[in-house]
Amino acid sequence: MNPTRRPRRLRADGVRSLVRETDLSASDLVAPVFVDATADERVPIESMPGHERVPVAEAVPRVEEVLDTGVEAVMVFGIPESKDERGTRAWAEDGVVQAAVRDIAAETDAYVVTDVCLCEYTEHGHCGLIEDEAADDPTLTVRNDETLDLLAKTAVSHAEAGADMVAPSAAMDGMVGAIRTALDDADYDEVPIMSYAAKFASAFYGPFRDAADGAPVFGDRRHYQMDPANGREAMREVALDVKEGADVLMVKPALPYLDVVSAVRREYDHPVAAYNVSGEYAMLHAAAEQGWLDLEEVAFESLLSIKRAGADLILTYFAEDLASRLD
Ligand code: PBG
């Protein structure tokens, strides 16, 4: 019997691109950049081949490298010169992100997003203030409400330095609302918030914690980041951030959570972002190094899949490498 329906007809050269449903362009991508106040030269990040921590003085050249590839937006992470109990360098006027962003905003055309969190700035490596006795008693947790004010101050300090958008990642309840109010009170009502709305407690963040030196010294983040088992809860988290005024809704990580990306896409008309995290990058590199996968092909397929699932924009360490192949 001959088939009467032949989907293969539309897979021939020439027609394939006409019927392609999803495309990827450099303008969909945001490149993470690490600025390190303890470095006086660029330091390669071993678990993330091709990425480096750069000193503040190199922030502009680093961002220019990104722009040269065709990628137009960066996400700035900072490693401070010193850490303390409260993470005070996170909102310091002369802090590492503030200094770098000031230069980047003054000297480049990049669209600058900043990560708003405390884990790189606290001695204990948690994303907020901890209970006094938490180190001895791992059942004690990050103090949610006392942390909100610090995150809000951090976001305002980033906006003051010239950030175009802030991206709170601390996974505290009420974080988006607190930051929105603080930004508005400081006359930054035009600065949008990209909330890490569905942020899972993921082992795929491993390499990032080397890159940004933000691993918790004790315990883990499971009492504030989401349980990877929970898809419906992700929708409740997203609903709260929408209510609190998030402008862009991010799901993180991306590939293991494409069901969540596509559910958020269907449920909301906000822009959806997905964070293709450090572990997603590192594992493809590791396999490619063994000769087991074609790096460029799997990277492209990964990002295309994230878009197909419903993401409008993707934060990815592959941004620069893939940009030349796009557009
Ligand atoms: C800060 C933050 C993390 C990432 C982005 N912002 C680490 C974490 O939550 O543990 C991870 C990014 C990546 O793995 O690429 N809270």
C-alpha cells in the first residue's frame, strides 16, 4: 500500500526552510558575563570552556567581544572583592557589578541585564540572610522577609549604575514586588524586571558555582529554590511574580524543564525567558571533547528546542559561539 499522506514532501531542500516553524537569531540571546573584583587579569573558568572571569577594567572589552558576534544583550554577574555575613558588597555604590555596569553603559550599546542575588556576596554563600544558628543547624533557613530589603537595595543600585533590566534570582517570596516598589520609589519605573520566576534547585548549576564563587558553605538551596519534581507549583510561582509586576518570566534551568517553559508560554502572554544554565553548557562541551557529539550542532539544536518549547529569549553560554551561525 502506498501512503497517501507524505510529510516527507516538505522536507526536501528548498522547501524545508519555507515551512520551518521556529527560528533562532542572535537577537534572541543574552550572554552571561562574569566580572571579578579579585582578579587583575582574565581567569578562564575551567568547567565552562571558553568563558572567563574578567577584572572590572576588562568589562568593556569583554562586552565588546559579545557585541562583535551579533549578540546585543549581556547578563552581568559579579564576584566581589570581599564577602560578609549580609552580603553588603551586593549593593555598594562602588561594588563590582555597579562599577562594571557604569563602564559598560557609558561605553557600549549593549543592553545590560544584572543578576540580583546575594549568594556571591555572603560568606555563607546563601542567597539571603541566614538564621544566626543556621550553620550548626541545617534545618534553619534563609530569612525571607529580612532579605527582601537587601535585594531591593541591590536592584536599585544596579539601576543607578545604568542597568537596563534587573533579574532577581534569589528565590525569595515577595522579591519581585519588593524590587518593583523600590525601583519605582527611586524613579526607575522604566526599568523592567526579568524574574527567575520558576527557578529549580538544580544540580545543573554546578559549574556556575565555580564561575561565580557562590556555592553555599553549608546546606543547600532546597528550602528556597523549587523542587525539580513540581510542575504545577512552578505555575503558582509564576502567577505570583506576574501579580507582583514581573515583566519577563524566566524558567531555569532550560532543557530539563521544557515542559515548564511551554506551560508558561501557553498560560501567559508575557515574554518568556529560559536560562540554558552552566551544567547544560558543560555537559555538551565534555561530550564534544571526547569526540562523542558535534558541539555546534548540539548547541544549536538545544537552543532551537528551547525556542520551540516557547521561550522568546534565551540566556546561554553558547550565545557568542552560535551567533555567527545565525541571522
Ligand atoms: C544566583 C544564580 C545562580 C545561577 C544564576 N544566578 C546560582 C544558583 O542559584 O545556585 C546559575 C546559573 C548557571 O548555572 O548557569 N543565585
